[in-house]
Amino acid sequence: MSRLSVFLGALHFGPPAPPTPMPHVIAEPCIATKDASCVEVCPVDCIHPTKGEGSFAGATQLYIDPATCIDCGLCVDECPVRAIFPQDDLPEEWKKYIQINADHYTK
């Protein structure tokens, strides 16, 4: 096996990438609530699914697209169940939602 093959194999099968940086994260209080007040105030439409999307009924929660979010924070105060946090302020018990939100957009 050549050195190049070993190197390329390591690149492909190396450790998993760290979680995508998330300006804001929607956490557990949103599950089964899906109040769309946050969607209405978002200036860049980064929170999905919206009520008008076919996947809304089947979704367990809403998700913030990290590639689109501009970190304005308008959604944080608008959420009636206090489910949205800046990533750095996310309570420890909900840290898994960083990856859950990121994974939603990598499907």
C-alpha cells in the first residue's frame, strides 16, 4: 500500500468532525411545542420547518440553520417556551442539541 493510499484513507476514516458552530440553538423545550413566533421575527428565514413546509407536522422541533443565521438574537426573546439559546449559554443538560440542530441541516 502506498503512502498516498494510507494518507487518503486516514483523511476519509479519521475522527469525526467537531460539531458545527451554532450561533443559536433550539433545545428541548421546543419539542412538541413548535411555536413559530421565532420564525416570524427571523430576518433571514433560518428557522425551519415553517408552518408552510410539508415537514412541519412530522418534525419534533424547529431547527436553526447555522449557515444562514446572522446571530441577531431576535428569536431568543420571542420564544414563549425559552427554548432558544446562544450556543455558549446553552444549559449543560441540553448541549446535545448543538449537534441535533447541526445534523438536521446535514441530511
